[in-house]
Amino acid sequence: MSARKEYSRIALSVGALLLTESVLACSICRCGDPTFNALGKEGVSQTGLRIALDWDRVAKTQGSGDEMESLTENRLTVLGAYGLSDRVAVIARVPYSWRSLESNDNGAPQKADASGRADPEVYGQVRLWSSPFTAAVGVRTSVFAVFGVKTAWGENNLTRDGERLDEHLQPGTGSTDWFGGIAGSYQLDRKSALFASTQYRATGRNDAGYRYGNAWLLNLAYEHKFSTVVDGVIEANYRQAGIDKIGNSNATDPNTGGSIVYITPRVLFDVGQGWVIRAAVQIPATQSGLNGEQHEKTVVNVGVTKLFAK
């Protein structure tokens, strides 16, 4: 099978966002699954090298009145995946972040900007089970596990005029987080499929004593292949995050954590020779479950993936 045809199978059931880029527990935490975003439902079973590049723009507000903060992040992420076999793949994601924080100081508007390395992730995927290959649709059902670590290698101690910048301006969280989950896909016919996943992320505390809330992530997606070039995906992404803890006293930030649902339409273009261009918007459907005063805005994601045939 040619690289283009094989990658078309990958693109057929692209899942969530993620994240957006990242599904990290963070001050502007995102929903979705960035691995499926980049590699599709067949990502585990493809041997050889795949590389993806994603740009995301995320924004939210926290607090109200004179205590309101508005945070915007632009993030560029490189993903590299290598299929060791048709059952096992190892993946690394390396992001770079630009952040802007607007707030009030006794009624006077204030704005601060920062940029730097965000936290890389390293993880593995293992296919646990798949149904027999059939002539009608190929492999109809697959189930796999994912497990890994978000490192503390990003920048979390940026300063200005001798003072540490606000936690929400730091490009990295400064903590080591562990995550694991399970996912599955079901091929309805040659042109459409379903995908679902769940993942739990356990966060650590950084050197400043801040700990972002642990998070559950759930995703459900339906895709349809309109032609040999164009695929469409519609997703529902859910996140439930714990409240953030400040300092070693475990004081909490009341305007963090809670639950939110996004609806995510996505389009993919197979431009040949292993190249796929992707674009999506992640629209908040309901965020009444967020704690305190929070408002998350629409996330924009644009990316490109390259499959190197082996």
C-alpha cells in the first residue's frame, strides 16, 4: 500500500483536538487528544517515523471586576512518533509557548508577556486488541492503552526586575505529571468511523509550591471521508479538573478546576506524498461546571503531519 493510501487510513478517524494542543493540567488546560489529532486512529499500527507540527491559540478569563485576569497563549508543538511494530509506538511532544496576561492594578490596566519552553511529554502506546481483518472495512475494532509522563523540563522560573512572574505566565508548569488511559475505535463502513478515549492525569507540585488539579479527559468523535482528499470530524470533548493548590499550605485558587464540554469540528486535507494538513476550532458548549469565575474561549488549531514510509 502506498504511503498516501496508508496515511489516508490514518486520517480517516482523527480524534480530538487535543491540545490543542496540550491536554496538560495547566492554567489554560485543554480538552482532546493531541496524538489522535496528529496521527489518527491507526497511529499505533503504523511502523516508521511520523512528524507533526501544530499551532494553537487558547484564551480564558479568571476572576471578576478589578480581580479579573485575561490569559492568552499561542503555542507551537513538534510531535515525533516512531512505530516499533504494528502494536507499539513511542511518542514525544516538545512545545514552545508565548503567553500574555492582562489584569488590573488598583483600576489601572496591566499587561505582561512571557515566552519560553513549555513542558515536553514522552509516552508510549500499545494496541491491546483488534478484531480480525475483513475485506469490507479492514480492521473494524481496535483498543489500545497509553501511558507516559509530562516532564518538568519547561521554563517555570522566569523573572522580571528580580521578581518571579505570575504562575500563569510561566511557559511550563514546573511539575512532573503522570498520565494513562485507554481508547478504542470502530469502523462503521469504508467511509466513516467512531472513536472514543478516556485519560487520567495526576499532577505534581512545582518548586514554587503550586499544584495544578488532577484531570479526567473524555473524548467521542465521528468522522466521515468525503473524498480521497478531504476528511471531516466532529467531536465532543469533556474535561473534569480538580482545583489548583497554592503553596505548601494547600490553600486553593477558587477560580480554577471544574468541568467543561467542547464541540470540535475538524477538517483534514490529504495533499499527497504522506502530507496531511489539519484545521479545527474547539467551541465551548457548556462551562457552567467551572469553579468560581472562569470563562474559556474558542480554541483554534492548525497543523500538518508527515508520514515517512518504511
